[in-house]
Amino acid sequence: MPREVRLVVEARVGGDLRGAVSGEQQPTGEVDPAAGLPMLRQPVLVLAAGGDLLAGIRQKAVARELALAVYTRELFSTSHDAANRAAVAAVPAADLDLVGVGIRGPRNVVDRIVKGARKHD
């Protein structure tokens, strides 16, 4: 996957994970309120994995009922959120062409689920 797509996945994972936890973020307190986006309170770790490992991570996260976001290759050919959701909904879960997943849960559970993934370069 091209580096620019990997970076977009990273950015979207962070944003989606932040949105999964309502009320935990506070503005950064910049002088200019428009410049002060909320900061994450929870650590975010970006790992790299191939499609098969991502599918396994997704399956384990679903089985443990963790907050989950999926990113498929098709998402990068759409232009808005409704089209993104339709692209994912059109494909059975087992056939998703995953390029990324975001999960949120207890650290010890997440660590076991992502075993085998490596640090993103």
C-alpha cells in the first residue's frame, strides 16, 4: 500500500478511536479556539500488518465485543462517509480487503489480539 494511503489510515484510526469515547477529550486550550482540537486521553499505537493478520485481528475484536473500526481498500476510492459505509456494507465481513483496523479495549486484551503485528514504519 502506498505510504500516503498508510498515513491516511493512521489519521482516520486516531480520529475514529477518539470519537468512540464521548466526553473524554478536552480542547487543548490554545489562545485561538479554532486551533485547539481535542487531544486523546488514551495512548494510540499504530502497528502494521498484512491482510490476513488484519482479518484475524478483526475477528478476535468482534468476538470480544471491542469497539472496532475497519478500513478497506475501497474506502479510498469513495468521496464521503455515506459512500464509505456503503462500500463496507456491500462486502461480507470475511471478504473485506482490509488495509487497517482500529480497536479500543483493555490493554491486556488488545495486546493479545494484535500479537504478530509490528511497529509501523
